[in-house]
Amino acid sequence: MSVDGFSACVLADKFFTRHIKLHPGRSFPELEAKARLAGGFSTMFPDSSFPLSPALQLNHDLARLSHENLEQFAKAEEIRLAKSSCKTYVVDPSFHVCVIAAQVGQLDDFLDTYGGILEIEPLLFGENHAGYAQLAELEIKKAKDGYQIMAGQRSPVSENLCNYCGSCGQLCPESCIAPDLRIDFNSCSFCRKCETACAAGAIDIYGVTRKTIHAPAIILLDEVKVELPEERSGIFTMESLPQYLSTLFSTKIEEAVTCNQDLCQYSSKLKKGCTICRQSCQHGAISIKNGSIAIDYHLCTECGQCISACPTGAMQFERFGDSAFASFFNIFKIRPGMAAVIGNEQQLHQLWWQHRGTDNFAGSFFLEYPEPAALSAFHFLHLVRQGAARIIILSDSKKNQAEGRANDLLKSFFDCKDVVQQCTVETIIQELQNSKDIKSLMPTSASDIPFNNRRVNLAGLLKDFHGQAAADVYLTREEHGAFATITCDDQKCTQCFACLNECKVQALKAGAGAMSLTRNVSLCVGCGVCTAVCPEQALFLRGGAVVSSQFFEDVELAKTEPMLCRECGKEFGSKKSFERVMAILSDKNMTDKGHFEYCETCRVIKMFEAA
């Protein structure tokens, strides 16, 4: 291939490639009117009127994919980029800040320096000074949009009752009552003679007025002795003052990382469950607010660790979500044995720059993923199922835990070498050489795979691997990730189904006729919410699972007969739950329990008849 020009891959009314002359920064003038997508780099052509795909360019210039494969890839890219969107908005800064000091000199200096810039709520906690309210107590709590500061302000003299007779000042043995009615508590002996002297009853030496201040940020000027909340991202000191000042600009927020509460296995009701995303976040961007997983987009760097670690797919990368990923490879068909090379645009551009015109990447294909660290074991196993023999992640950082998990899962089924590898742009040729003998673990690509959610699709992939390997394997939580096995004490279970309301991945379900409880081990992430919510303590959870044919099936754990209304025959619960209620009421010495044998409608009628 000549490297003197640029071969453009263009998706218009039909797909075509064309050798064109262009210069960096200039547009594609002959393509503007008809192109829907083209191979290229946005850094070279930032003003392009149509989307540019770095991976499409590399697949043409380096991987030398066939025209058919390139067309498939271009169509998949067009759909992927159309779905790649996230909520975007601008947040204006708040200049309101509560400044707390123990020494009046530092507070005065801060007000002199920053008083014209910031909206300062000054609090002096330690010294007494005429210029500031005297505080007896101070408490700081984390609030929804910042902090709640509850200050107990000394107010020994009621201005409403005081008639300014001066008796208190004259009788004070410490002379600590000033003409402006302020009391110097550093000198006060609390003898309370001023209270006795005040005929108007205006003095209460221990009087405190409580004031609540709401502020998005707090600045501590010196060693103020006050207990701070656990979450301190908005609390600064003089040392970290530059960090606070750097936040006082309008910020563009892109909610590229989202949490789908319908899939999240953290229970807001129980305040228990899966918090893997929070544990994996090194930036303090994920917390629990109002009982749910919440993301602070001011702190989020889109590092991808929470997305990669999430076992259910509740955490999503909106720039290239799980659904878009699965759909991509329903359009672009991987030839069994190909190597998948994945990187962001900058890495792919550098790779193209160094290797265009070479034959180093025959048998490979390239995929742009904005943050490779966000890839999970599901993504890697999906590529393997579709025929990829090797997966090479371009990254300069340390290995993603998901890469190791995917390799361990594949080794459990196939006793193979590491399929997922990580390398840099500089070492990729050596990596391809080292892994060139690795063959595809799946002889054929799967037909179109419908997408449900990450966990359901992962279970489907494992089922295919189990069928190909024709052997049962044992998965441990330590090596393979979020796998667990639920068991149930059939004698204790009353089929109340409280567990079903909390199991969003549907590892637990109601069986036929709704009078049995079933489990599907392949869907269980081991969050433990079901065992916590069970009122009868009938459920038990064990880390790890055996992948056998039953691993993928709905297996019955407990069963009972329905309870039928004594009057109309309507089904209204289970016999076990009825017996359990009767046992509880027997302990309460209730004499009239007969109406519990009727459905809700007949029960009301019988109660009115009895009245």
C-alpha cells in the first residue's frame, strides 16, 4: 500500500474506499454531502461534519480486512456512535463558603484577603471577640448539597427584655460585661450575680441560640477542635485552599458513567448488598446517598474501574454500553482465530502512525473503546465466544482485574493460555508474536446474540463454554469473581417471597403456580441481600459455584400448597405462611383467629356480620 496519500473508508448510501488527497485540519470536501461515517481521526479533522472512526481506518490500512468485513464494521460503528451519548450540562460554581477559625487573627486576615471574592460565613470557635458571635458548640454533618453546620451561639442577654439599667455591669466581680452587653467568657467565673441583679430577667448566663448554616464547602483555617463527618471532599484547609479555589469555575458535566438502580444489587431498604463499585473507585466519586448508589460527577474521572467491576451491569459506560457492545458484534462478524486489538483513539492513532504500510497485523481487527479499563469479563468472554483467539488491550497502566478474571474463567473450562493480554503501542508487535499460536477456543461464531443484561448474557456465554468444554468446573469468588450458591431450608421457608423483591438479577424466582421458590445459580452475584431480608432465616449463601448443567437451570428450593378461602375458595397465600401466622398469634393468646381462614374480601364480610 502506498503511504503517500490517505485511503478513506466511507459509509454513504453504500460503502466504498477512495484514495484522496488531504491535509491535517482540513475537511473532506468531496465527502461532506453524502458521507454518514468515514475512517479517520478527530484530532486531525476536528471540524468534520460526519463521525470519524479510528478503528475503521486501522482495519483498512493495517488489518487489511476484506471489503465485506469493512462494510460490516462501518455499519456497526455508525450504530455504536449514534448510541454513544450521555447527559451533558454546565454547573455554575457557588462562592458561598463557611470559614471556621480558632484564632481571630487568622479569620480577620482571611476576610481581608478573600472577602471581596467569596460569600463568607465566618465562625470563630475557640476565642471570644467582639466582632464575631461567641460559639458554645459546633457540629458539622454531611448534607445533600454540601454541609450542615449547627452552631450553638452564646446569647446570655435578651435584647428584648433588657432595659439597659446597667446593674449587671456594676455588680459583676470580674468586670467581664461590656457596655455592648457582650460577656467575656474567658474571664467569667459563672457566679451568676448578674442574673440575680437583673430585675428584668434578661440574663441567662448559659443561654444558647442555635443557628443552622448550609454551605457547599467549609474552610478550616487552623486546628479547630470539631468532629468532622466521614465524607470530607468539600472540607478544605489553608494547605488545600488552592484546590478549593480551582473549583470556582463553571464546570461541564458529562454523565458518562451511570448506575441503573433496576439492576443494582445494593438494597436501599436494608442498607446492605453489593458495593463493589464503591470499593473499586479510587477517587471517592461513588457513595451511598438516600439509600442508593450515587455518583459525584465532579470527582468522577471516567477511569472505568467501577464499570469493569460491576457484576450485574448496573454501572454502565454510556460512551460504549454493554448493549451497544453486544449489538456491534451481531453486525461485524469476527472470523474465528482473529486477534482483537482494543484501545482508545489516541492509542490507535499512534499505532497507525507507526505501522501504516506494514503487514504486522494480518489476522487482527481493531476496536476503539474510549476507556479500555471499563471493559469487564463479560466483554472479553463475548469476544471469545464470537471467535476471537486473542484479545490485546492497549494500556500503559496496571492490568485491569477483569482481564485476570476472564483468563481464569477460560482456563477453568479449557486449560488454555491467557487469552486477554495487555501491552503498549511500543510492545504490541512482540505481544502478537508471542501469542500467534493461540487458537480460537470456539470453532464457530455465534449467531446474533440478543442482549438482556450483563449478568444474563454472561450466564449464556458460560453455558456455551461449558457445552464446548464438556466438563464441570468449580468457580471460586477469589479467582473468578461474583459467583455464589444459594440454599434454602425448606422447612423454614413460608414462601413469603420477600427475597424476590430484592433479587433484581432474578437469581431467585417464583416457580410455576407461584407456590415454589426457585434459584438460578448462574445469575447469583452473592450480594447477600436475600439472606438479610428473609424473615425466617431460611436462606444461606456460599461463595463459589459448580458449573454443571444445573448451574444454568431454575432449580426448586422450596414448595408449599396454596391457602384457599374457606368461604369462596379463592387462593390468598400459602399454607406455610398461614401456619406461621397462626403460630405467632397463638403466642399472643389471641382467641378469635378464625377470620384468618378467609380471603381479604370474605374476611371483611365476616367481621361485619360478627359485629
